[in-house]
Amino acid sequence: MTDHIRPQPGIMDIAPYQGGAAKVAGVSDAIKLSSNENPFGPSDKTKEAFQRAVHKLHRYPNTDHASLRQAIGDAHGLDPERIICGVGSDEIIHFLCQAYAGPKDEVVFTEHGFLMYKISAMAAGATPVSVRERDRTTDVDAILKACGKKTKLVFIANPNNPTGTMIGLPEIERLARGLPKQAILVIDGAYAEYVAGYDGGAGLASELPNVFMTRTFSKIYGLGGLRIGWGYGPQAIIDVLNRIRGPFNLSTAQLEAAEAAVRDQDHVDRCREENTRMRAWLAESLAEKGVPSDTSTANFILARFADEAEANACDEYLQSQGLIVRRVSGYGLPHCLRITVGDEASCRRVAHAIGQFKGLR
């Protein structure tokens, strides 16, 4: 960087996002429980669709994502015209900030919310506003109190990451109806599929002009490596976002794999059921070992330790045992470790190791 070539103000103030670790030095077969990935991966139908796409790699993908949007609409009972697809839900979040927030505007989110809300807000030149939670749960009254004439976007993840907690749809509706008239409520439903009977906010996004929902194929669909997400909301917002979306932002392989995935809801149901079973087992097992957690509605639990020192010591011990979990000090939770709900063998192994750690202290 020189005195003459400079980025936009605020860009260098952004702390780069750091994903969950994937390797442990000296361990070749480490178990990764740090990124909330589906331990069962994508469905067989999804993998077959991806393999077929190999024969079309020389062709440009379609630009309107019509077939995938129709499949998403069929699966969720939504109007395909009000759906936009992106490179993970991260890109949709970035579109929203780029389109609706800028210098002198404010973007509101909760204190333990997804780090990309702050990053995307700052990239757009807007001011990020972090709001306190109540017992690691979204506090609607606190959010409403923080909003004002400068508020353009309000992000909540429901279920939330990294806490796993969620609030009910009536509370979300109260939030939406109580926002300033120029503000959009964005409901991040990345983990919505893990909650049986929950629409992720789709009903509110269908009914209210200031509600938008984002979703992803990275979690329960097991497609984190392909980066596919989507958003749904008022037609007016979709029309704006499509003006800044790149025409070829998703490849043919992404589009066809995602379409096969969303049409295979049997796989989704099986993964949800197994996650629910092992999540309850893991939380109970750790609680018996003196490591509590809030009731999680996602595919991870947030294990709480006495202090940051104990959490870090436990993480180091787990790494020595070939187990990778996620430190969440960057989310304001230095005394916690976020542990993905893996398959049964992985859950039993991490619970056993934490028990050994507690016994060693």
C-alpha cells in the first residue's frame, strides 16, 4: 500500500474472518467438529447430480437460476420469483449491506451473532451496532431500543450461531413490526432445517414488506464445500439485489447439486432426526461431567467452562487427542467451546475426552 493507493475508509479496520480449524499438527486422522458440518455429507442423489455436471464444465451456467429457484419454491411452498441464489448465504448478506447500507447508516446485530454481519456492514462503509443478548439469547427489546433513524438493517440468526438458542416467531414478528420504517429485518435461517416444523421466517418474509430471510445449503444439506445459499423476501428487495448479483455467480455444478439436494427431503429428515438424538445425548453427557450448555436447536452445542483458561486448556487437550472444536472468543464467549454434533462415534469420543480432561484437573 502506498500514499496514493488506498482502500475505502474502514476497510483496514475489518478483522478478517477465520473459519474453524481443520487440522492438528502431527495428527493425520483428526476428527473435525469445528465448522458445524453435516457428518453424513450430501445425499447420494446430490453426489450423482454433481458427478453428471462434469460433462458440462465447458458451458456457462444459466444466469437466472430458474430451475434451482423452482426447486426451492416447491420444497418450501414459496414463490420462486421472490428467491435469489448466491455463493453461500454470506453473499446474500453482503448484497443486502451493499444495497441498503453505507456511510452514516447503522447495521444492528446481537453481540454473539455471526461475524459476517459486522464484516459486511463495515465493507459497505456502514457503522456496525452490537446489541446485548439476554442469557445468550436474542433480546427483542434491546434490539428495538438500539434502533433509530440511522438503522438500515437488523440481522438476527434464528437459531443463533454460536449459541444455538432461538426465539419464537411471535417475538420475531414483534421485532419486525417495531422497527423504524426504513429498516429491514434479516432473519438468518442457516440452521432452520434442524428445527422440525420451523419455516425459518419464510411466513413473515412472505407477509411483511420489511422482512427478508437467508438460508444455506452448507449445513444440513452437507454442501459446505460448494458454497450455495439463497434468500427470500419482498419482490422489491429481490429486484434490488439482482441488480448487483453477478450473472454467473453460481456454477452449473453448484446449481445442479443444490437442486438435487433440496428435492431430496428424505435425506434432510434423516439428518435432522439423528442430529436431534445425538445433540441431546452430547449435551447431557457433558452436563454430567460439569460442562453445561444452553438448550441448542442447531447442529452444535456451546459448552461452557469456568473461565477462558479452562476452555483453552480443554481445547488444547482435545487437540492432543485428535479432536478439533471451535474457540469462540471472537464471538465474545472466551469461556466457551462450540462443538459440532458429529456422528455417534465422534460425539462419544469428544464426550469421553472432555471427561478425561475434567478428571485430570
